[in-house]
Amino acid sequence: MQVEVHTPAPTPLQLVRKAFAPAVAPLETAFIVLVVTIFILLQREDLRDRFISVFGSEDLHRTTTAINDASERLSRYFVTQLGVNVSVGGVIAIGLAGIGVPGALMFGALSALLRFVPYIGIWIAAILATLLGAAIQPQWTMAVSTLIFFIVVDVVAGQFAEPMLYGRRAGLSPLAVVVAAIFWAWLWGPVGLVLSTPLTLCIVTLGRYVDRLNFLTILLGDQPALTPAQTCYQRLLADDPHEALLQANRLLTEMPLIDYYERVVFEGLRFARNDVLRGVLPAAQLARINQALLDIVEDLDSVSDARHASSNQDDALPEIPRDGRAVLCVPGRGAFDEVVVAIVCQLLARADIPCLATTYDEVRATRTGMVDVQTLQSMHAMPSTQSPQAAHLMQSTRVVCVASLDAAESPPYLRNLVRRVRERAPALPIIVGVRAVRREEGLSIADDAGTHLAATLRDLVEECGVALASQPEELAHKPANAGV
């Protein structure tokens, strides 16, 4: 006997269940998220206090600041995103109406709503509108026009409008936004994709206030990972002075040249000096860094004064008589002190202060030779004897400027250098910089009334200008052995 098994025809209820089965799981997730969100909003004050008690009851100030910072960033981000999405939806509605797509207003509202889903939301609306255009017009003109219109609107909004309007509101790097979207979408599906940016923003904000999570802010935040000084030194370590010069040109559009040297170069040299003291910087690499810095200083000599016109230092300096007087710049024996003197000479020249330069070894020698230089690159070929020109330059020295990165520590060799200069030129003022401070306890570089300390480059240039202008004229005619 033959048996046949027939599957009964599905009932209308079964057909409905089969049709809507793919949407059940996302709807369940959305419903759960909605319910949890409602309860969180109803008990937000209580949850806030519990969060503070668990994570930061011992430091209420930092915890409160972190919560306020995160809430402000999220509020600004959502308000800006809402404004952008509504604007994009309005533009799409107007454009689709012009193309002739039916239901343009509906597609505009759908586009504005779906743009809250990063990356894929807008294209869901675009595909639906394109399919509708292809269905009602067999020539494909409406479908192609609709698709091109969506592409143009999304590119303009995503590449121009959003970066300009968001700015640093989100505090996330573009790569962090992409990685966060992939991670949260993998973890929570479509809901994670929608919440990826807000959740990552909260984590990055938390890293700003929790030291152990600071690496998250560095990896995901939009702030530069390195300071300008660290970047400058890193480029020099990588033997890439061209990039260091490009960085200098960029920074000089925002700050005066003297501030660039103070905040970037000198701070970078502080890292380099620490590496020298630790013995991790080979002599060959040290020589390359010095040469690269001297080349950068020489290249920056052509920077227009208009770039640092905000520095009113020149206006504050007294008028210097043109009787041949000059400032003698003396470096210490630090690894980068020749670069420091090159910078000081350049800044003095920009302030219209005549300057000379010598070397540490020349000052220590019995006879001190000096040359008038723009940079210190040619100082290694100095004559070993005092020529008539050197003697004349000695007579023109009216102020001695000792420039060294070691001035802040007041090392014994630098104190001996200042003492040697004072013995050879008892009547001349001595300016010691940079970042030199007067010590209340212990030995100090400035042990007499004629020695002045300069904490910054700006102070150093000002001190040299004032001291040079205040010197009496008859000092210029003293014999050579009276000077340095």
C-alpha cells in the first residue's frame, strides 16, 4: 500500500509569522533597549549617585567633572547630529520632489531618521527611493538621478558639513569612529551600531580622568598623541629634518618665532638632553641632530616679521646707539648649547641688537677669539690667535650673554664659566639664560650685582637690549685686554 504525506497549506497566521520572523529579533532588542532606557531616565539621579559611590567617592571633584564633561559632550553631539540629520532630510525631500519621485517628503523624513545609524542608514533610504524610481520609470533616468543625488548629498554632508559643525564636539578620531562602529555592531548588532559613537565617547571621556584608562583617550581621542615638542624631537631622531621644518612653518602661523623656540625647540631639546645624560644618544646621531637644528634655525631666519608681529618685544626695547657696541654670546658646554646660541643670535638680530658669538673652548682659553656670525655653523674654523679684527670685536663687546640649557641647574662648570668671564670683564654686565632661576639656597650663577638671570628667551633678549643700551659710550674705547 502506498502512503503519501502531504504538508498542509499554511494558515494566514503562519504566513504572517513567516513574513515577520526576520524582524522579530531586532524588534525584541529594540523593545528591551527602550524599556531599559525609560527606567534609566526615570532613575537618572539615583544611578548617578550610585555610579559616583562605586567609582569615585574618594575624589568627588574628579568624578563630578568627568560626568559633567561626558554629559556636555554627548549633549552637544546629539544636538548637532539632530540638526545635521534634519537638514539632510529636508534637502533630500526637496531634491526628490524636484526629480519627481513620489513620496519625497516621506523619504526625506526616513533619511533623517536613518542617518542616526552610522554608515548604512542613509543608504537604506537611498536604495528604497532608487527602487521606487526604477519601478515607475522604465528609462532608468529617475533611478540614476535619485542615486546620484543621494551620493552627492551624503558626500557634502559627511565630508564638509559634519566636520565643520562637529569640530571637536565628539572628541573622537575618524578611525576611532569606524573601529567603534565595527566593535559595537559585532557585540550588539544594529543597536550597537546606533550607540557606537555615544558609548565610545563616554569611554574616551572616562580615560581623561582615570589615569589607568588614559591609553583609551590617546588611542581613540582626537587630540594629538604627541606634543609639538615631542613631535619635533621625534622627527629629529628619525633623521627627518624636513618634516620638522614643515612643522615649524605650520606652528609659525599660530605663534611668534620666539615662542616657537621657547615652547617647541627648547622643550624638545629637554627630551634630547635627558637622552644624552642617560647615554642612549650616540655621538653620530647627536651630531646629526645638532646640524639639523642649525639648518632649521638658518631656514627660519627668512621667516617674515609679519608672522610674529604679535610680539611687541621690539617696541619695548630702548634705542641702542650705533657706536659699534655689541652683545657677545657665549655657549655652555652642553650638547645643544651651540644651537641655543644660534637661536639667541638670531633673535637678537631680529630685535636689531648687534651681537657676536664665540665658543665655550675659546672662552676657557687664555686668549678669547670672536667672530661675527649669522649662525654657529662656521665657528669650528676659528683662528687660534687674536687677529686685529678679533681685537676690534673685543673692544665692541659691551654685554656678555651666557646661553645654555644647563642654566636652570646651575652646574659647577657654568658657574666657573661666568666667574671666568667676570674676571676678564669686571665692568661688563653678564646675562645668563635660558630658564635660569635665582636659587634661594645653595650656589647660584648670579653671585654679583652685574650678573642677571633670564628665565625665558623673551627675557633674555630684553635684558640684553636694556643692558646694551644703558652702557656708557666710553667703554667702547677701552683697550682689548679690558674686555672678554
